[in-house]
Amino acid sequence: MSKLENKESEFIKLVSESQGIIHKVCRLYCDDHTHREDLFQEIILQLWKSYPSFKGNSKFSSWMYRVGLNVAIQDFRKEKKRKYLFLESLEVKEPSISPKNNDKDERINALYKAISKLDKIEKAIMMLYLDEVPNEDIAEIIGISQNYVRVKMTRIRTKLANDIKIN
Amino acid sequence: MDIIELKSAWNLLQQDINKDKVEENEIMTSLYGKSKSEISKIKSNLHFKFVMASVSIIVAISLAIATNLKPAINPLDFVFTTLESTIFFIIMALTIALVLFFNYKAYIHIQYIQHSNLNLKDNLKNFIKAMKKAIRFNMYSDALITPIIFEWLYYAYAFKNDSLGFDLKTALLFILPITIGVMSYLVQRFIQNLKFGNYLKRLDDYLKSLQNNS
């Protein structure tokens, strides 16, 4: 096996194990299935391109978050004027028969609705927070101080709370 | 929806995401796919210009040398003398070389962005810089090449049977490239602003929000 093939299989294995991170980014930043697929491919491509610069100084997952969020934030696609994200994907799913599934869909839907009120940077911070990434790592991924992460989180909470009051 | 509810909904989403998981061979296919990102499109465009400009320089220099060595093969002899053709080819080669330099600078910056491993704030800062640089260099290239081509067309038409003098016709030889250059720059700026203006403004706002008290 050549050096490139070795590197390739090592990369694929690592990405495959942590691919949930990419899917979460795609779910949060895309408003339809095609866009989600495009962004997934774009993130994989970007991860592969910048893989040689990953020296293992940070966790592989932190690096994946960083690259994935960078790609999602720089994504040029014009945002559709939709009330909230991902209804389309929920619509194409098989209809939920059980009340349990219905409740699950409703709650995920409410999550999308709440997060769609945030801008791309706030979404990134929120996603990392919900994924229980430590504050120190959030600060490193975003490139701001830990203190500012806390400030940002307070603002996001206020924004979400105000939105609930308005509605 | 408060933060606790959000967290519990997030956990449900994590379960849902398991359905999205793809096989390793699908990931492998993605590694060598074509990027659809705007920066990649700009990069491909720069790459194309790079090749075209390099070929054009070689052609222009070859023609300048060939015309000088063997005036009979001057391809522009129906409008220009041997000396005029030589000057034309040299000016074209120099202008294209300048454009090539602009393109190269923009290309290198984009290349760096695509292979870097920076945090969100620094990456955003570099990305905006690279986008602005590529757009600016594109405008400069147009503002350089278009007036030169127009000037020589005008020269070929207006001075076919005439020589330079102190008259309006000669003055136009100087006024025309400046006017066309400025117009070309403004038109390009308008187009680029229409295409990327809002996008870059939004990215600038994101960056500012990260720079405040960071």
C-alpha cells in the first residue's frame, strides 16, 4: 500500500467514525436535502485538502468542527426565505404513525425553528454548546476568548428567550 | 424554547442523525469530487486565466521577435508597420504579464486558505481578504487589458493613412484608454458588487461580531 493510500484510508476511517459532526453542521446550516448533500461533500473535500496541515495538536473532533463550520459559514448559497429550517426534510420523511415519533419530530422541528433565528456564528457557538464541547475548546475553535464565549452564549439565550416572548 | 428543552431536542436530533450516516466508500468518492464552492469557482477561473495569459505572453513575444526578424510575416501588416506591430506585441506581453502577476497573487492566497487549519475567526478574516483580493485583481485586469485593445484598434483605424500630430485625433489616443479604463473598472466593480456585495458584507459583519471584545 502506498503512502497516499495509507493516508487516505486513515483519513476515511477517522472521518467515518466522527461523521456525525458533519451531519450536524449540515442539518443546522442547510435548508433542503440537495443543499445538505452538497455541503456534506464540500466539507469532506475541505477536510481532505487541509488534512496534511492537521498535526494532531488539537483533538480530531475539534479540527473537524473547525473545518466543517468554516465551510458552512463561507457557503455562498443564497438563503431561501423560509420560515424555519428543515421542514422540507421532515416533510419527505415517512409519516410518523406512533405518537412517540410525532412528539420527537415536533421537538426537533421546534429546535430548528429556534436555531433558525440565530446568525451563522451564533449557530456555530450554539451547536458546540449543545454538543457539550468544553468552553476552552469552543474558544479555540471559534478563535475568541473563553470569556467572550460566555458573553456570546448569554446573548444567544436572551435572543432565544426574547423570541419566545414575541411569539 | 429554553436551553434545557433545546438540549433534550438536540439529543433527539443526534439519534435522528444516525440515519444520515454514509458508508466509507461514499466518503472516498467525495474526496475526489469537484468543489462547488464560490472560492473554488474563482480559483478555477484564475487558473484558466493563468494558462491563457501564459500562452498569450509566449505568443506575443514570439510575434514581436518574428515580426522584427522577418517583416514579411508581420500578421498585422494590413494596419501596422513593423515597428508599430513590435511595440504592440511588447505592450501586450507586458500588460498580460502584469495581469498574470495579479492573478498569481490572488491564486496563492486562495490556495493558502484552502489548505489552512485556522480557527473560525482567522479563517474568516483570511477568506474575506482572499475574496476581496481576487475580485480587485479581476477588476484591475479588465481595466488594463480593455483600454489597451481599444486604443490599438482606434490607432489602427484613425492613423492608417495619417501620422501623429498635435490634434484632437492624437489627443484621443490618450483620452480614450483612460476613459475606457475607468469605465471598465466601474462596470466590473458594479458587477462584482452585485454578485458578491451582500455576501461579503454579511461575512464582514460576522467577523466584526467576533472581533468585538474577543
